[in-house]
Amino acid sequence: MTSVIFLGTPEFSATVLKGLLAADYDVAAVVTQPDKPVGRKQKLQESPVKVLARDQNIEVYQPAKLPGSDEIEVLKKIHADLIITAAYGQFLPNSFLESAKVAAINVHGSLLPKYRGGAPIQWSLLNGDKETGISIMYMIKGMDAGDVISQATLQIEPDDDNGSLFEKLAVVGRDLLLETIPNILSNDINPLKQDESKVVFSPNISKEQEHLDFSQSAEQIFNHIRALSPEPGAWVNIDGKRTKLYKSSVVKLDNDVKPGTVVEVTRKKLVIAAGDGNGLSILKIQPAGKKIMDVANYLNGIGKNLTEGQTVVDINE
């Protein structure tokens, strides 16, 4: 039976791990990020990968930093046939990668060499791409720079957001990995070197990038919102109150209204002007200290005094 050390953290990773377990690969150990404090009470939360591994009685390791840790020495001595990562979130030392008997491979959420880095799915949405995909690649010292073994493409639908695209790509990644592993084991592959002239990086989203800019086009704002939904949520001050936006649509307009101005408001609809003369219809919204709600509930409460012609977003904030 082929032995595996699996490294991953979010639900994306758990989907891939479930596939490996269902296909009867011998997962000898799982490595995931340390439990993270969440919410106002900062309660420690286990990663989806840890929960799954524990339920399957698989040994779990959670070093804050894998390189130089005691855990890395234990993992190297396993000498698994395959080391497989999927959205783990840390660099792996060469000595560990080289401990695999057959190969160390990564399930990456983009069509490499486009979107190397930690946030490929978010950046595909931010940039308004029409397609993305999964790359299975060899791991080397450089970030996501190894030869590509296999790829699969996925169309990005207009109603996709970060959450839905993660779920879809997790399934694509699981299936592609399970198709690819037998070829790796039999050496029936033709890896392709990445074209360095086509490399695009996708760094993790910063706190500053969570802030929406209504001087941008409606399409750019729409993409920004869905790229950060449901986590961490893109925000803007509406009528002076910090507000997160989770779902929107572009409304074609033909006006020269100042960006950030309410161009239409009814009991169930709120449209705010963007920087290109078009509008953004807000569909799901979260005022500070409140739960996510439909815009109709917002307009029936906190936003009930908004009026057409009122500038509610300061683009110079």
C-alpha cells in the first residue's frame, strides 16, 4: 500500500484528504496549522484537516513552524512514498521533501505558472478571470515553481465567490490527484517546466486590501466583494458606519453621479454609484456588530434613512 504524509489546513485540504482515504492510501501522518483563536471569545478552533485526521485515528502534527521543529525530524524518518500538500500554508524544507521515496507533490488552486502563492483562488476572482483550475506539481525550494505534472480547468461562473470556488476546486483537485498518483507511481508522466516569463504571483490578501474603493468600476468592486466572500469580507464605510459587503451585482447606468452616491433605494434595493458611471446593487450586507443580512432587512433597519442622491461612501477615506 502506498504510504502518504499529508499536509493541509482548510476545508479545501480536507476534501483532498477524504479522497485519499476513500481510495485506501495509507496516510501515515497529517500535518496542519496550529489551532487558531476565532471570534470575540478567541476560542481555539481546530482545522478541518485536523478534525478529519483525528476522526480517522491518524497521527496529527501541528508545529508553528515546520522547518527546524522536532516534528520535522519525526516526519522525515517515516520515509513515506509520497508527501502531498494541499493549502498547507508553510514552506517545506528540502530535507523533508527529499525524504519521500517516490515524490513530493502539491495540489495547487490555479493553472500554473499563473498565480503562484498563497491566495490563487482569491486573485482569480479579484482579476475577473473567466477560468481557473488545479495544477499537480512537484515541490521544490522555490514557491510553487516545480514542474507541472497535470492540470484541470474549471470555468468561473458569474455567481461564484471565494467560498463556492474553493468548494468546486477542492473536488477538481481531489479527482485530479487521484487520477495522477498512479501515473507518478508508474513513472508514466511527462512533467512540464513552468514558463518563468508567464509567472503571476498571488500573495495573501492583506488587511488593507479588504477595504473597498468606490472610485473603481462597478465590475472591479463586484469582483473585490466576491473574492473576499465569505471570508474575510470586504468592507467600506456606508453613511459613516463600517460595513461589510458579501454579495452584489453590477447595474448598468448612464450618469455622471459622484461615486459613493445612492442612485436608487427602495424597500428591497440599494444601488450605489461606482467610479465608472455604473452602479453596484448591494445584495448581502453586514453592519458592524450585526449578522450578515439581505439588503431588504438592512433597509428596514439601520439603512432605513438612506435617500437617493445622498453620498454615503467617501471615496477619499
